[in-house]
Amino acid sequence: MLVLHKKSMSLHVAIATYVSTGAYDTNTVDEDALLAQLLQELGISHQLLAWSDPDVDWSQFSHVLIKSTWDYFDYYPEFLEWLSQLEALKIPVLNQVETVRWNSSKNYLLELKAKGYPCVAGQILPKGTVIALEELHDAIQADTLVIKPLVSGGAKNTLKIERGAGKEVAQKVASLLQEEDFLVQRYIPEIVEVGEYSLLFFNEVFSHAVLKSPAVDDFRVQHYYGGTIQEILPSESMLAAAQALVTTFAKDSLYARVDGVEIDGVFHLMELELIEPYLFLGLSKKAIPNYKAALKKRLLEYS
């Protein structure tokens, strides 16, 4: 028999997801369904709703839990407007609107770099930039570059560019720069040689970690590009570096995922995921119990 906590009777949580087209959630454990199951076990009323659905009355909810808004970068102005709407309604949002807004543009990487945190930051190329590829290689001081939209996810429009790339590549880059702002970074060979680490935190406390390795002849670690994922135990130095980032930049966050690589023995941040990270709940025995405990503390004890 399910016994409801008195406080849970007043809770009605919106789980913010997206209208799936299969672009970003193929071959994955359905973490939306897992989250819904955990809230049900905690006796918390909830609904799964697409963030972009214009017919949703968000004011009817006690909390909005952003879980899988995986197309936000495809509709970025609308997403920012939605965040402002939630802010105006004064509904508690997990993670907080201010944090999500800050984290939604990779400009934060340059901010962290300027503050002395080891990270792969790069250089911003504003929309409309006209630049020769050779100039880019010289500016970044690297023979191999990676460019990606400044607001993006899922490796969308992410290109690896070798010095001396042909006219076709140059035209592709020029075309992309007419559409939006981009970030250009040096290519990190350690991603292919070892992989990218993801350390997961709930309520700023470390939960579990995985190593994501790209498929042969690819540099993208996402599983829908053929990447493989395995649970790992991070080194003390890696965990300390990730914890410092979470403590400083993810305060009061339900979840945080720190993605990075080790370069010459030093952990370098690739992405600090505070919006809608996949949490790898199906890969670690600790993940679901830790997530459930964090949800209980946040919704039933902090509220």
C-alpha cells in the first residue's frame, strides 16, 4: 500500500520533456519514464509535458523539473521565452532558471577559462563571420579543429576540420556561419584515444561516473553515433576537479553532469551540463537510488 507524505499531497510536478523526433533519444533508457516512476513511488503527483506545448498551463504546477528538453537549441528564442514565463510565475524550477539560462550558451566555457579552470574553451565566431579556414587554424594554433554551434547539443552541426581541408568544407563552414554563432575549439585527441568522462551529481553530491568512447573513425562520443559507454570510478583528482565546478557553478542544482577529458594528467572540462543531461541511470546500480534520494530531499524535505 502506498502511504503518501502529507507534503506530497500539495505537490504537482511538471516533468518538462520535448516532442521526440527520435533525433536525440534513440537507443537510450527512457529516463523520463524512470523519473515518473520514482515520483510515483514517492507519492508525488506529476505530469510529463513538452516544454514547447503552447496549451500547457504551467501555473497549475508546484514545481517544474526540467528533464529532457532535448530540442531547446533548435528553438532557442522560444526556450528563453519559456524560461522567462516560468520565472514570472515564480514556480520553483529544477534546475533553477538562472542556472539554465547561463548554461544554455557555450559562452560559459570562456568564462570558466578566464577564471582559471582547466577547460577546452575555444573562440566564438559570431553569426555572419567571414574567415578563411587557414586563419582559424592559426588563431586556435591547432592543425585539427572542431566547430559547433554556440547554442547546441547532441553534436548537431559539429564538424571536425583538418588543416588544408578543401573548398567543399570551407563552403560548408561559411554556410553554417550565416545561420548562427559558432564555437571553434582545438581537437582533443584524448577523446578518441581514451574517451570523455561524465561525472554525475545530485544535489551537488557525487553519484556515479561513466566513460564515453567514440566509434571507430569517429570523434563524437554520443551513443546515437555508435559510441560506447561504461561505468567507471573516477580518480581522486578528477572527482575533486568536477566537484569544484559543481560547488561553484551548480549551486542548489538537483542534477549536474561534468563532461571532460584528461590531458597530461589534468582533468579538462568539455561541458558542464546543467539543463537536460542524460543521467545514465541504467548503467550504475547507485544511480537510481541516489536520484530517488535527491528527489525526496528536494521535493519532500526542502520544500
